[in-house]
Amino acid sequence: MNLAKDLAAEQRAFLGRDKGRWQDHLARARAFLGEGLAAADPAAPVLILGAGSGLEVPWDLAPASAVGWDGDPWSRVRTFLRHRRFPPWVFQDLTGGLDELAALAWRTARQPWSGRIRATRVATRRLAGLAASLDPRPEPLRAWIRLHRPGTILAANLMGQFGVVAQRLVERAFQGRPPWTPDPELPDPLEQAIHAWTARAVRAWLAALLESGADLWLIHDRGVIFGSVPVTLGPMEASWLAQLRAAGPLEVSDPLCGVEPAAEFKGRPISRHHRWIWPVAPGQTHVMEAMRIASGNPDEILMQHVSLLTPS
């Protein structure tokens, strides 16, 4: 149940891919995040979420007030080696719920009297039912924001990873026994439960960013396309699926599990909204999204958020 170890493993797998295919994506990401860093008020703290190894973050443009946040325990060292910057860093789970999910998966997968792995079908159905009660809340992030009141927050390719890490934690609890339904034509209650958990985690995280009132610059996976069919993007649409152009059928997945980020920022102007194709690896293409949400008064935003949640 070592979350830091799992996050570090994900980061190593990410960095181990062929980065020769990434030049266009890296140029776009660095330009967008660099614009956010250049526009930041140097007198106010700047928070860089998912700072990672600094591959996508142009730290040379970051003001002295910039703080990195990444759960991988080696991310700060890699940033230093890449950029010769050793900024303040926060090593905590941004979802506020991964440790709870990992602990539940570990307990559910085992017999309490022997510690042995339960029959997988029994354990996965029990875990699927219990996972519905989990409520991921990014309280460490909210506490940091309340204390430091950042003027600018950047998120570097982050929330699309919430579901991937959640799946890895569940798989690790079963120690090599795949917990997912092997037949893709059959419903998988555990997969559905993890998708629902991911959607709750994404919405809670976006709500915390909204409440901050900070200037927000977000880059994230908006969609994943599998297979070798060439794909391009048409003109900008509200739905990323409507932008896809291909000569044949596509196998796609939604890493945000049904959450539409633009819909979560009602009342806040979106002054930048771009998407582009990123060929991450052979047979795996990502649709990336970049959004800039203008700053607002955090007290007014919080009152609006509370009013939306209060029954009339």
C-alpha cells in the first residue's frame, strides 16, 4: 500500500517511453504553461500541480515564489537535475482519497483470519460495492491554498492520471491476480466503481481549484485513442469526440470518466481553450486539452459554490 512507490513507478514508466514522438506536445505544453508563469504576479505564490520531473514545465520562467507539488518522491530531484531549480515542494496525494482506496482494496482482497487472497470474484464484487461509499476530498490541497493564497495555479497533465493510479492501486492489492472481468463484452462492476470514484475525485479537485480564486492554467488528457487508425482533430467543439476525424472506427476512452471540465467552471470565463493530438506510443494516442480560467474573488466563488449545493 505504498502510494509513493506506485506514483514513482508510474513516473518511471511514463519517462521510459520514446520521447522522440513527443516534440509537438512538449512544445505546446511548455508554451502554454510558460505563458501562465510569465503572466503570474511575482508577489503572490505560484503553485505548480503535477510538476513531475519538469519535462513539461519551463521552470526558467517560474517566479521565485513557485512551489511544486507531486506525489513522486523523486520528482523534486529530477526537476533539479533538469532545470537546476530546487523549489519548495509538496509530496502529497492531490485527490485526498488514494490512500483510503488502497487500504480498502487491500483489506477486501484478503481473508481477515489468514491474510490470503480471497476468491477474486467474491472480493472484487465486495470491493465494487464498498468503493461506492468512498468520498475523495482534496483536503491537503485546500489547506495549502487557504494558508498560502496562491495567485496562479498550474496543473501539468495531472487529473487524467487519477483513474490510472487508482486502477494500479487496486491491481497491486490483488498481487498479480487480475481483478477485472476478462470478457470485455460483460459488465465489470469493479471497473464501473473505479470509474465512478475517479469522476468524484476529478470533480472534487476541480472544485478546490475553483474555490481558490486563482488564475488557473490546466493541461490534461481529455481522451485516449487506441489502435493504429490515423486520427486528426477538426475545428474546436464542446465535445472532444465531435472533433475526431478518422478513416475508420476508433476505440476511445475517457480518462475523466464523464466529467467535462468546462462545465465545472460555470461563472468563470475560459480565456484559452485548445486541444491537440499527442502520439504517446505506438497504438496509443492522447487528445490533450489546455484551459486558462481567469482569476476571481475566492469568497464570492465559495458563496456561489455553496449556493449551488444548498437545496432551495
